[in-house]
Amino acid sequence: MASHIVGYPRMGPKRELKFALESFWDKKSSAEDLQKVAADLRSAIWKQMADAGIKYIPSNTFSYYDQVLDATSMLGAVPPRYGWDGGEIRFDTYFSMARGNASVPAMEMTKWFDTNYHFIVPELGPDVNFSYASHKAVDEYKEAKSLGVDTVPVLVGPVSYLLLSKPAKGVEKTFSLLSLLPKILPIYKEVISELKAAGASWIQFDEPTLVLDLDSHQLQAFTAAYADLESALSGLNVLIETYFADLTTEAYKTLVGLKGVTAYGLDLVRGTQTIDLVKAGFPEGKYLFAGVVDGRNIWANDLASSLSTLQQLEAIVGKDKLVVSTSCSLLHTAVDLVNETKLDDEIKSWLAFAAQKVVEVNALAKALAGQKDEAFFAANAAAQSSRKSSPRVTNEAVQKAAAALKGSDHRRATNVSARLDAQQKKLNLPVLPTTTIGSFPQTLELRRVRREFKANKISEDDYIKAIKEEIKKVVDLQEELDIDVLVHGEPELIILQRNDMVEYFGEQLSGFAFTVNGWVQSYGSRCVKPPIIYGDVSRPKPMTVFWSSTAQSMTQRPMKGMLTGPVTILNWSFVRNDQPRFETCYQIALAIKDEVEDLEKAGINVIQIDEAALREGLPLRKSEHAFYLKWAVHSFRITNCGVQDTTQIHTHMCYSNFNDIIHSIIDMDADVITIENSRSDEKLLSVFREGVKYGAGIGPGVYDIHSPRIPSTEEIADRINKMLAVLETNILWVNPDCGLKTRKYAEVKPALNNMVAAAKLLRTQLASAK
């Protein structure tokens, strides 16, 4: 029985690629140095899978930034603003598309389906001259082969590539991206030809858009594309890989009817109904790559249950046509549990990271072939039983409080217009008030203090003193820049060795566990370390009140209390899979509610509850949207339903397509929302142009913080003017797209200075126009 891995994490067990990328971007190392680190990581990954007994090992799943950007490079679809003059795409052009440069902005970045991974959105139109401009897929196949590993090259499928793209600036929004299929398929044929010549016997096309709600025209595009590719693919075994959700009946029929295709990869973890489609009919003589090992979470597989599922499938598709696989790429999980030296043994026994999932896949394949490792299966069964019966998982008081939430929608008593009036009387803010989203840059000095505190070289008093000094610097800088509503910069996140707000809050809530090296790529070199929610959630004591109060004592201006919302904590964690996600979310909401009310009692008049990931958790199928949005929005309202009218509740969202959930965003009933806008070509503003009325405060981001580029005052003023064309002056806020922790002060200071100058310029113009 054969085994297969859809894809594997790229960063390395200790984020080796992250550090190599950042060193290269900072001009501290060469392209050759970066390529050497990458080659070493690829070699180790291929060897690990080969040693584990995996038959179908992927190649070309490694990326220096993003696999969709790799496909854009392969197709030579470089937007003209990057000045690419043809030939093989090099790092300068590649990273300019991803990150921007001093003269031009980056391409849009958005979430990869419903994950926390981001991809670079292709910008296409009728005039794009596609050309074969990156030979990465062929080069990596040859590289693996030279190491003695025969791999399955993986390409983003041609139809999914187009469906994930957007019309370039200046191209009609109604332009049919699928009309470009005839232009890109010749390049796919060139790649296929070179892979065949290099000795490839299998090729994998990732077509995850097949799980979306597609119309007949879109489904027909898959049929047409693979019919066109059929002769080029002759002599190759072709796997079409889908993941993240069930297929519709129509999509399943389209998939199994594709010409020239040998095998179909199905997600049987999130695609809980797909197995019924297989049972109802599977094409004779084809392979089924059964994704029974979860690529999106870190819980150990229930091997007995998976083996039972596989045995059912084996009876349908045949013993020699069933391949055990992961549900999707392991990119979305942590790398190796071996590196976790501080997790207690009980919780550790419940987990499996990417390296362990590779072993699980092979163990299931061997068991199906009659070579079951009885000791391995027995240890797995014991761990499953331990998790179900452990007293640390259940807290009856928490479950009772969450159950009591039923019957109320937890809305604030006064409407938002009246609240904003009350808040303005208390805060006395100018027109177009300025603020930032929360974090400020992580300095070398803070990192030094962290290292010394960790090594017990400084006392706790010195540690707290260092945080206070950093907060004072951030407060003074904001006052110098004349920002209206301040933040404290979140230096305690760094000092406490937490790189992420979700981790910071999770560390202080019960029911959470933490890793040392459980890093997962979010985009580019940005990695996050998701907490693990293993049990019922509660707040033992206040989490942020001391730091927010300390910061407020340093200024007369409003200081925002900074919290992460329950939906974002949920969506950015590895979540327990033994109860519905909404139940866990309600528990988190009650914990955050306690913190909000304590902040208010401490005199914090502006409280930001970030819900950056609310859109990210939206199910891929429209039929499931309403239920998710109902409990997600309800969870947010629970957190702040008890505060006074004069307490201003902000929320923040970033890097997703919000237009289709704008009415749910309004239903959150926040007083002010700050939201990503600049990197997506101000797509958000289109909903207001189309007549959506928004009465609360809103701050569409005026510049992209994920690029080192510093926007001018004039550029920011132009963005604000575009906002004023569709939004009322009295509700508009001026702020960056997101937090500033990934930037340097040399970039942050001039950018914020220009932002404030632009706001003042517009205030003057508005006043003179009266």
C-alpha cells in the first residue's frame, strides 16, 4: 500500500529559511547563501520522507515566499511596474512583487482559502504576455533526483491559478480571467515536457478551487483545460489534488471526468461528506489519494478510525489503487514534535506535528497492507483514551457559563450613533483622528533584555523597568508625531517571549498549551507560533490591565487597551477537535469580556478588540456562511456588551476580502473598525460606492505596513480623499493597514509623520471648504 504527502513546511524546524531570507533582504548575506540554506532544507525534507517510507514525495512545494507567486513567476506574469525585461525571473523581481521596493508597491496579499497562510494575488488582463520565466519546478525535480529521491513535481493547477487571480489595475472588473486559459496552457505544456524529459513519472496539479461554489462555466474550464493538456500529459501519471472542504456533486463529477488524469486527491478530514460521493461511484482503474491525516491541525491521528475508513475505501477502489495521504499540505502545521522539550508528557502524547504525520501516513499504509505495527497502534489508542478522560480538559463552571449565553444576542443598549456622540464629548478628538493598530517595532535592545531575563542575568524588577522605558519611548514618539489616540506598542509581547498577540493572551488563559518551536509560516518570512487549545477556557486573572494603565499614566491623550478577540484567538490557534468550534469560541469570549470590563474599571476609555481573522474562518461553502457568521459575530458582541456608552470599542481586521461580509461586520456593532485597504487597491471602498451605509467609525488603512516602502504625504492624502468620496467625514479615521512590529523605526517614523501630515492637510482643506 502506497503513501503520499501533499506538501511540507518550508521554514525548517527552527525557522532557518526565515533568518536566511531576512539576512538576504537586509543585504547581510548573498543570494548564494540564501540558496544554500534552501537547498539544505529541501534535501533534509526529501530524505526524511524517503527514510519514513513515503512513496509519493512532493517537490516544488518549497518556496522562497509563496507557491502562487512561484506560479506567477513560472508564467512570466510580472506586472509592468516592476520593470522586468524578460528572461529567467531573479530574486530582485520576485521579492519586489512580494514586498514592494523603494519606488513601487507590492502586489496584493490575501488569505489562502480559510487558513492563516497568505498568498500573493496575480494581477492579470488581456494584454499580459505570458512566457516560461521560472524553471523552478524542473530544477527542483532534478535536484531531488540527483540526491536519489524520485519525487512528484507539484504545480498550482491552471484553472485554480486563474480563479485565484484578479483583474490588473485598469482592466475591467468584468474581465473573464478564465479567458486566459489558452494563453497559459502552452507554458504548462513546456513545463510538463521538461519534467517528462527529466524522468518524472508522476505530476501533481493542486486544484483546490474545486471545493468552492463554482458555476457550470467555471467547472467547464477544468474540463477544457485538462482536455487541452491530455496529449502533453501522455505517459505521465497525473494527480489532481483538492483540499480544505467537500466537493459538490457537480465538482466531483467534473473531477473524475477529467481527461488524462490518473488519480484524485480528496480531503477526508474537512471534507466529511466527500466519502459518500466516492461510495456512490468511483471510476474504475483510477487511484484515490485518501487524505485521512489532518494537515491543518496538530492532534495525533485516531489511527483505528482512519484504518476503518481506509478499509471501506479499499473495498470500493481496489487494494492497489488506494494511496494513504495527508488531507492537504503540512505547510499549515508545526514541523517536528521532537523539538518540543517543555511540553508535558501527557499533552505531548496527544499531538503530531508534520514529521509525526509523515510517520502516521506510512503506518496506516503499512497496516492496510497487512503489516500493522501493533505497538504503534496501541500507543496511539492509549493517547486517544487519555485525552478523552483527562480531568484537565473539562471545567464544569466554564461549560455552565457558556451554556447560559443562549437566549440573548448580547447587544449594547444604545445605538452606535448615540454612543459616538457620548464618546466624542469625553475624548474630544479632531476630525480625521489618527491612530495606529497596536504594535511598534521590535528593537535589538528589547531582544537583548529578553535574552538576559531568560538567562536570569537581570531581575524581574529590571525586566519590568525595561518594558516601562520602552512604553515611554513609544508614547513620547507618538506625542511628538501628534497622533491622537495612542497605543503602548506591545513591548511586553517581546519580553514575554511571545511573537504574537494570540500567543500572549493564550499564555494567560487556562486550557491553552504552548510550544517552543511550533512555528507555522504565515507569509514570506513571517512565522507564528499558534497556541494549542486542549481544554475549556477561562481567565484566571487580569492580563493587560497593568500595562495599559501604566501607559495611560504617561499621557493625557487616550491610550488604547489592546486585546485579541475570541474569533481571532480561535482561528489563530490549533483548536481542540473534540467539541464544536463555536463552543470553544464562546468560552474565549467570556474570558475576554472579563478583561474588557476590568480595563474599563481601570480608566481605559478606548479598547481595541482585534478580530483580524474573522473573515479567515468563513467556511468555503456559502451554505455554511450564515451559521458561522452568527456565532462569530455574537462572540465579539459578548466581549463588550457590558461597557458604558462612553467607552469606545475598536476592532481591527486585515488582509482578507471583506466585501462579502460587510453586513456582518456592521452587525458586530463596534464603535470604530480599522481595516486593511491600501494593499488591495482600496477594494474595500467599492462596497461603500455601491451604497452600503456604515454609521460607525471606520479607518481603512492608508498605507501598507508589510512593505518597507515609505509613502509620501501626498500619496496618503490622495487615499484619504478617495475615502472621503464614499464615507462621511465625521466617521473616518486615519491609520496604517496593520501593526508595525515587522518594520524598523527608520521606516515607521517617516511613514507615520507623513500620515499625520496628510490628516492635518485634509483637516485644513475641509475647514476652509465650510
